Amino acid sequence: MTLPVPAYDLGPMPSGLRMTTVDELEVHAPLDRIFRLAAGVKEWPRLLPHYYDVAFRERTVDGGGLVEMIAFRPFGFLRWPVWWVSQMEIFPERDLRGRGPVIRFRHVAGVTTGMEVEWRFRPTETGTHVRIVHVWSGPTWRFIGGLAARLVIGPIFIHGIASRTVAGLAREAERTWA
């Protein structure tokens, strides 16, 4: 068994990239419940039908690490497989830099290499507001990379998977909270 390595320091979300997608939802469950479900990516295939596999290649002391994910983007009865590897950083509570509760990802392998992702959690009167932001300059495909990111990959694949992910985790948080 290998020991966890130091946590990644992914820093703040970059700005000014070609593609931004935002998915947000009001979850009728306490922040700590939805945060634990979101941070528990290893359990996503059990909880979310569009996730096939999640495996840690390396664990970090904050509970994050280098994580490989395989999901499906459904198109009616067809399921398009997508694969990526991300560095994952977890801030369960506000730290001295004002971060948290936040989960950050940086895609380091797959077609979305270079994508930055941030899950933010804010308590509300009725539960927790969850906001997922993806920013990216697009794949390194000459001439069409940025266009592909803005017109196809972001709105069809990223939003298609992220919206299902947050909705599925919300259902689980609300079901187990009730």
C-alpha cells in the first residue's frame, strides 16, 4: 500500500479561456452531505448510471489525487463513451486563502486535457447551492479546436455529463437526507 502524496495546488480558476460551461442546482440537503457525495468520486459509478468507472491512480492527503474517469454521454438509446484523467484537489472548509468548500479538477489526459473545473458549494435557506464551472481553451486541433470546444464539446458533452452528475448527486443527497 502506498502512502498519500501531498495535495495538489491547482490555484484559482483561470479566466479568459475560449469555453465556459456552468451547471448549477439547488440541492435540498445540507452542504456537508452533498459535498461528501461530490468529493466521493470513487462511488460515482454506483450512484450515477452515466458513470462507468472511476479509479484513483494516486491519492493525496486531502482525499483528492490523480483520478481516471470513464462516463457515457447518452444520445437517446446510444451511449457515447468519454475518458479523462484529472488532478483533484479538495477544500471541505474555507481556508486562510478564502477557498472552500470547493472541489477543483485539472484534466491532464484525454481530449479535454487542460480543462479546469471547479465545484462550489454555498449554504442556502433550503439546502445547498452547487455550481460547477468548466473552463478550457479547447483541444489542440489546428484551426478548429476552440470552435469544437465552444460548439460541441462544451455544450453537448461537458454540460450533458455535468448536469446529469449534479442532478444525480442531488437526488442521492436528498433521498438519504429525507
